[in-house]
Amino acid sequence: MTKRQDPSFLVLGAGMSGILAGIKLKQAGLHDFEILEMADDVGGTWRDNTYPGLACDVPAHNYDYTFEHNWKWSGLYAKGPELKAYFKYCAERYGLMPHVRLRHCVEDIRRVDGRWQVRTTDGAVRSADVVINAMGFLCHPRMPDIPGLADFGGALFHSARWDHDVPLDGRRIGVIGTGSTATQITVALAERASHYSLFQRTAQWVMPAMELERPGPLKQLHRFLPGYANAVGKLQGRLLEQVARGVTGDSHWTMRVLEHLCRRHLAKVRDPELRAKLTPDYKVGCRRLILSDGFYDAIQAPQAELVDTGIERIEAGGVRTTDGRLHELDVLVMATGFHALDYTYNFDVVNEQGTSLRETWAEGAEALRGVAVAGFPNYFMLVGPRSPVGNIGITSIAESQMGYLMTLIDELRTGRARAIDVRPEAQAAYARYLDDGLDKTVWGSGCVGWYLDKRGKPIIYPYNPTVFRRAMREPDLNEFQLA
């Protein structure tokens, strides 16, 4: 008869995924866990990002947890401060704050004598049976490799480290980047600036967001009828996932609708020269679609300028482009994304045999179902490599993966195993299965995006949400080695 023993846990990160992990552990009666958070509060990306215009591009009731719908959302899409407040509320409501260790930045993770040791930058070392890496992929800002960054004479910062002491009204503002962040900043600041320069390397497809404010009576309906809120969340999720069926090649009519909406929206740009600059040279959906009602209006403002000439260098007075022109600026914002595919950025994971996860992933990160890696027993991830971040809402991904992990954790808890490791052949077979699905997706059509690894291969889940959820209902223990 096996002996019941509750394992100890270290959860890395107190954002959406880390809070979810803590809640699910507590609900299962597992209380021996700590959540290590490098910042001074919980909230993850919604704590770090505070730029003007910040909002989620996933409908709000499909972004909150399915077990804790928020009736207070102000509109169809939640604003950044609302999201930070929501996740802080969840951490407090479910009693996680006593488990959270703020200002504990992970430096090193090593497996010693059958347990994981996690060293933080303050020199402290913690030991646990299980590590759940919930740091996410929008954690560490990526600064562009442009000569002269240190020479700029005005205010320069990354969009995820916004300097709110810098005045903006009537200033000459430049933004480098054209992703969702840059689009939201453009809508918020183009009309406030005396001159606004958006530096574009790659044009993006922009869909109308169809943003709607939620009236008070509707909020109260969500408040007092949780079933209604749940139904709305499911409806929003299904609409979002229908888009996913288009980009994964499972619904050609959906792709036609997406293309029509994007091109009709682009037609709002009156100047044919500007419209040509804003027209992508790749298929709709090949890069993450941007949702915005106001971007095309903002970039057509008299004081706004789209700069699609390459950047040569940064100078004290502004940005020098390859045509020799100096774009004079007072404020320069880097909306250049994150080290999204570097799952060991600033730290490494080393197993008992001395194998480094950073070296293992040198040519591209692979993980079984985005949650576990062969050779690293009891080291689990939420929204890890090749999770379906391009076709399913991220909260839904984390909930599915955490449910999957809880079944594995039950094997540890009941004493049927002390360590759970992925079989290398199972991980290799899963990688081939994902590769085989890429050709039919729009991501395999040749565009360049943040989800390409060093080999130029899309590191993304190529199947529709139904296939993913079916596979995540429970783990196939034949894919694991239980010791």
C-alpha cells in the first residue's frame, strides 16, 4: 500500500499563471508552497505594463478565470489597471498572499538529491519537491540593437517600464515598434503630442475591436447571475476560438471573413501612399492580429507620422534614419516586445546529471504539451514552449495545463511516484506531431514573427482549441517515467 505524502512546491511568478497555480494547490488541500515573485507586487504583465492606452486584446470575460468571473469590467476589453486589480483581488480572496515572497528574483535552479533547489538573487536557497514555472513569456523586455541608444538626450524607456515622471503633452514623441503595444500607445498619445513619429519595420494587419462600454445594469446582471457571466465568457471564448480555426487552417470561411474585416478597416486610411505603407506583405493572421478601433484615425492625425525608412542610429537629438533624416524627439519609447521564447532568461535549470536546460534548448525549446521537459523530473511549466498562445486565450491555456498537472501531482501525493519525468521518445513524438500540423496553418506561410526559433521554425501549437482541450483532459501516463 502506498503512503500518502503531500509534496512541497515552489511556484515561480505571481502573475496570472502563478496565482492560478496557487489557487489550485490550495483547493486541493496542498498548502506547502511558496510563490516567488521578482517584483514588489503580484499581477505579472499587468503590474509591469502601465503605458497610456494599456488594455487586453482578449474579451474580458474570456480572460478572467472561469471560476472567478469579474462583474466590474468596464467594457468588452479590460483596461490594464482593471486587470492588475483583478489578479490582486484573486490572490487576496483565495488566501495566497501569505505564500507570496515579493522581491525574490530567481537566479539558479538545480536538482540535488531528488529535490529542486532554487537560489534567488538575495543569496537565499529554497528546496522543494516540485517547481512550477509560471513566469510567462511577457516578462523580460527586449531592447532593440540600435547603435546610439545611450546617446539620446531626451527620455528613453521601454514600454513595459514606462516613466510616468516624463511629461507628454505638447512633446515630440517617437515610438519604435508596430505591435499591439505600439498601436495602443499611438491611439493614446498621437493627439497629445506636438509631433508623433511611429517607426515601423513591419506593417501589421489591424482588425476593428468593436469595443463597447458596459452599462451599469449589465454589470449588475453579471454580478447577481454568475451563470450568465459564465455563459458570456464561453460565448466570447467561442468567438475567439473561431478566429483560431481560421488561422490553423480548419475554417476557410473564417479566414475570408478576417481578411474582409482587415482590408475594409485599412480602407479607412484616405491617403493612398500612407495606406500602402500600412499594408502588410503577408497573409492575414500570419502575425498576431491587432485589434484597434482607433489606430488608423490616430496615425492620420495632422501631427502624426508613420516612418517606414530603416533606422540607422539614435543620436542626442532623435532618430537618424537611413535616408539621412534626423527625426527630432523629446521622448523615445521602445515598444519592441519581450524575450518571449527565452524560457530561461537570466537563470538556468540544471538537473541531477548536470544537464543544463538552457543548453538543451539552444536550438529551440521543446516541451511535452507545453508543461514538462524530458530529463527534468518534477519541473513543470504553465504556458511553456509550444503552448497555443496564438489561437487560445492565455487564461484558458493556463487553466487547462494546470488541470493536467494536478493529475500528475496526484501521483506524487498518493505516493505512487516520487518523481515524474517525460519519456524522451514521447517528447520527440509530440514535437513531430506539432511540426506536422504547421503546413496547413497561416503561420507556416512565410512571415517573420516573435514565435520563430533560431531555426526559423514557428514554435507554436498548430491545431484548433478543441484538439488541445481534448488532449489536456488528463495526462497519458505512458508518456512519463514514474520513479
